[in-house]
Amino acid sequence: MSDWLIRNARLVNEGRQFDADLRIRGGRIERIDGNLDARPGEQVLDAHGRWLLPGMVDDQVHFREPGLEHKGDLATESSAAVAGGITTVMEMPNTRPPTLDAVALQDKYDRAAGRCRANFGFYMGASNDNLAHIQRVDPKATPGIKVFMGASTGNMLVDDPAILDAIFRDAPTPIITHCEDTPTIDATMAQFRAKYDDALTPDMHPDIRSREACIKSTRLALELARGHGTRLHVLHISTADELALFERGPLVDANGKRRKQITAETCIHFLRFDRRDYATRGNFIKCNPAIKESSDREALIAALVDDTIDVLATDHAPHTLEEKQQPYITAPSGLPLVQDALLAALELVHEGRVSLLQIVDKLAHAPVQLFDVKERGYLREGYFADLVLVDPQAGHMVERANVLSKCGWSPFEGVRFRSRIDAAFVNGELAWDGQRLIGAPNGQRLEFAR
């Protein structure tokens, strides 16, 4: 294991920006101070004033393994994540087979060991027939229980009211939800098919996967959570209307104690795209829930600032170019985002829309607070050295040739970001040097303080 001294960095952490050196020893942050002297055998990296941030913690990724490895796998997608400054991921259960019991959950952890470049945790999924497995899952084995309260692949749409109520009543971990009302979507789709037959186009997606479908399902999730006192985290909020349902204010109090029972997440694509972009990007920004209006985009950015939105994530969901180039009706929903998400979020800082401190809070601090992750998500002495070094002035052009996700494309192709990721450390080891991946995968299984 290598020891490092990062000198002359601008540290961004816990509501502060300050100049300091940071020493890594034994995979952890040993010391943060000014003018640290290099020790024999220690590798030295001069940051020259660049930003040193805690690595991004992405609470929503689909890495496609097992069963859909032609789209992506744990090795390829975690490589793209680390190159994008994401050092920890929480991966979704809608694989083939889905992750619906402890055996399937352990299989994913076994697959990730020695292959995943980012640290990893795997969600347990919910279905209409796995309540007993949810009730007895070890709370330290998973970040949470994922409930699809909307259309999904395979056996993962929970539409039995009694089962849904029992899941919210009995889940021993936080519940995270995908909220879209399937009957509403199906009825709207039938209307569009009757009018347009197969001539549907991507710009119709936000009308078919409508805001009404989102709002109806989100209200149901909040009603169940409040009725049972459940810790609920609602994923990928896409509309201004839903924001009124959530509490405004910090996730934790001044003592670091969690204030909110119910929390909200949005994703980077809802902050960088809107309906106008379907004209040029088409199916390449088709996702569920749908990217909607510019007014929704503006409201979501404001909600980051006023702490109505607690977490910013990716919902990374790769599909092949061939799949995305099909007609709208058959092209799958989902975007590969892990390699570009942090730089896209930092554009909000460059634009003066969101502060750098707020971005770090939503991308790193809040996810570990929400899911009780041990000793990650901060620049703190004694914590794991998961770090990202960002040059805020160098610039970076997104090009297909540089995409590391197995799918080989990005919705941000042709976009020039004003920042560049110059290094990423995972558990104290340099994993990305700004141009290439370094060393062997050394991501670790997450531990939860529950």
C-alpha cells in the first residue's frame, strides 16, 4: 500500500474551503495540516492550489451485472466511475436475476471483490412475493430496500397494496423508491399509440411518463412512510410539483444528527437537460422518469440550494448504441453518467447557481449521512482516503473515444466542461491519474453504522 503526501491543495469539506496538505497512510487520511514535511518513501503530489474534494458517493447506479453484461459490468462501470471522481457506489437490484434475497445479494458482493474499482454496496430489491426475505435481511448487509412503485424490468414492480404496506411497515433499513404510477403511464401510452400508432418520438417521452404519474406515486410513498415512521428516500425527483411534498432544510443538525425521516434525491441529467434537448439528443436522453421542462430544471437547481433536495446522484444506466438507436417505442430508457456527473455538477458552480460547498455536501456528505456509511464521504483524519483532485480551470471535452463505460457513449458528447479531474484516490491508492486508470481494482465493501 502506498503512502502519499498531497501538498498545496485547496480542501473543500464540511462547509469550509481552506489551504492545507493532506497525508495518506495505510489507506486512510492520517493528517491534514499546513506545511507537512515529506517522509522517506512517501510519494508527493503537488496540487498547486487545485481543489481536493472527498470522492463522490453515488447512491444510484445500474452496473448491469449479473445478466446484462453486454451493456456494462462491475469492472467496466466502476472504472468509468473512478475516472469521473466517483469513489463509492450503491448499485441497484434490477439485474437478471434480480437481487431479491440474501443469496443473490451475497453473489453480487462476491462478484465485486477484486473487480470493482470503486467502493460498493448493493441494494436488496422488493417484489410482490419476497416480503419474508426483506423482513429478515441484515441491516448491515445493504444500504436499503429498493421499491419500484412504477414500471420496471422483471419481477420488481410492487403493485400489491397489502405487500407495499407491509414492506414500509417491516423494512429494517431505509426504503428507497422509484415513484411513477404505472396505470397512469399505461393509460397515457394507450392514448398516444391510438393517435400516433408507432410514429412516437422521443420528445413525447415527458408527456407519456408524465408529471402526474410521478406526483401520484410520490404522494403514496410519502403517505406510507409517514404512516409507519419509515425512513424513506425518494429517488430521481424530476418535477417542480413534487418538491412541495418534501421538507426544506439541512439533512443533519449542527451535531451531525439526522433531522429528516423522508429525503429526496435528484440526478445530474435533470439539472443539465430539459425538453428542448430531445430535438438534438433524442433517445440518448430518454430515461425514467423523463427529463421534463426547463421550469422543472430551474426548480430542481433551486431545491439543491435551499436543501429541499438532499442528494445529487446519477442513476447511471448504460445501454448499447444499437439499443439506443432503435425507434423511440423500443429504445430502452437510461443514460451512462458516472464519468461525467461530477464535472457536470461543477458547471453549476462555474455558473454561480450552486456553491462548491453545496455540491460537495450533496455528492459526498449527504449520501453517507443518509445511509449510515462508516468512515467515508469526508476529508477527516482517520477516514478512508477516498479523494478527487479537480482542476477548476483546465477544461475537459467529452468525446466518445474517451468513454470508459462498456456502452461506449455519453449524453454529454460534444460538451466542454470548465473543470477537469486530475486524480482520484480509492482507499488511499491512486486509481486515476487524469489520463488513465492506475493499478488493480481495490474497491471495498461498504460498512454501515447501524
